[in-house]
Amino acid sequence: MARSRERWIDHVRGTLERAGFFVSDTHGIRPSSFDLAARRDATLLLVKVLKNIDALDSEEASRLLELGRLFPAIVLVVGHASGAADLEAGVVYTRYGVPIISEETLQEFLEKAVPPFLYASPGGTFARVDGARLRSLRVSRGLSLGALAGIAGVSRRAVQLYEEGAGAEVEVIERIENFFGEPIVRPIQLFEPPARPRRGAKSDPTEAEAPRRPIRTGDPLTDGMIAQLDDMGLEVVVTVRAPFDALARTPEILLASSGSLRAALHRAEILHSLARVAEGHAMFIVREAVHRASIAGLPILSVGELKRHRDPDDFLDEIASREGP
């Protein structure tokens, strides 16, 4: 099963690379909130691959969405089935706010520029109506709301909602499009760019007066690293089930991990790869003294070296000087 899943992840990676994405190495760390990071121009993706999308629970979805907000990145799950039924091509599914598509849908979108038009909902399969276009077609044909409602087999109020951009069931869409002989649906934008958070932005005016809360993971080495980054004035967030222990803004992205030198050897390539895809930086903190600036392009610092830094700009300059190609 593990080998089959790894081959599937590699297949999705190949699809992204053929579409011009720069894709991170497959990190193989399990369990993990995501499997691949990919960038094309300003579009950054965090992709999770699942055989059965029902395995995505609310907690895992929240972690994935939080990582998407922090980078920021577009989160996407590529799945094969829901229960015993295969996912349909051209349909976008959703679990706990995370968009989910089949590999075929991803391929059609990236390789043929064919976006999905349908989305699954508990009530059936729907499409997003281009309300302005529908109204223009109705008015140009001299149809009243009631007349179009009769053609579509729905209520007058439903037609009003469609003209305001509400979704409609596939059968209703087909009846309307067959009558007009023209499409009335809008494509689903899979890669809608997320808003980049502004450094220091406050969502609540009282937030500035609230005391800063210490961040704890329970691991002394990781907690010390996070505290030191926090003391420099960096925005630090602890991550769970990710290849890195924390994410900070300098204001560039900084992926931070800690552990033994052996752990650094194990994670060096993936951390360096993720940092390059995210167009940010990564580092690994070890307790013992080290006699090398980096491993596989990943900057390695001892606890003592980290503690010497107080200025975030000087600290980032050192990280950048140790990075490999």
C-alpha cells in the first residue's frame, strides 16, 4: 500500500512538473498535513494525496488550511474515491473547506486548460451560474422570470437566485442551456490566489493590548528555538504534522526545525527543497556544536549560534549566507 501511494504521489508530481510547476521533493514523512509543495510564478500549492477522501477529518483539514494561510498557499487534495465510488472528473468536492479533485480533473485543468464547472454538495451536483449572462439571455428573448422558471422546472424565486449567481443543479442547468443554446455557467477557479497576510496586521483592535502568549511544544530544544525567534520579533507559529517544527516570517517565510544532527541529515533535502519552492528560507537547530555551515544546502546552527542573534535582519543574513544552491 505504501509503495502504491508513493507512486501515486510521484505521478501527481509529474503532472505538476509537466505543467511548469517547480515541485518540492517528496518528503516521505508520515503522517503529514501535505505531500507536495509546488510553485508556478505567483501560484504556490500545498497538495495532499489521498486514496479515499473520507480519510480527511476536520482536524487534518484545519491543519492544511492553516498552513495555506501561513505561507500563503492554495491547498488542494487530489483523491481517488469517496467510500466505494470513484471521484468524477470535472467535479470539485469539498471536505471541511478543503477543495478536492480527482487526478483526471487536475490533468484536464493543467494540461488541457479545461477547468471544472461542477461541484458536489449534499443535495447533488451543482454548477455556478453566470447570473449576469443568464439575465441578459432572458431579457433578450423577452422572457419573464415566470416563463423561464417554467422552462427550467423551478420556482420564480429560484431563477432570481440564479441571476444573482447562486448555484443550480446540473439537470436545471441542462434544461436552461438546451433552451438558449448557450452556456450559462462559470468555471471554478481552482487556483484562486489567497490574500497574503500583512506583517503586523491585527484582526481585532484590542489585540495590540493583549499580552503575547508563550508558544510551547513540550520539547525543550524546539521550545528554546521558538522562544529565541519570538524574542527577535519574528511572527512564529508552531506547526503539527509538517516536515518543519515552526514557521516564522522575517518577513520572508522561514521554515524552522530542531533535533539531532542525525535528524538534520534526514530532513535536510526536503527542508531545503520546500524553502526554495516557497521562495523563503529554512534552517535546522541542533544542540551540539557543528563544524559545517549547512547540510545539502540547509543551514545548520547550534543552540549557541542561535542565541547570539538579537537582530532579525542580521540573523537572516547569516541564514542566507549558509544556504546552498
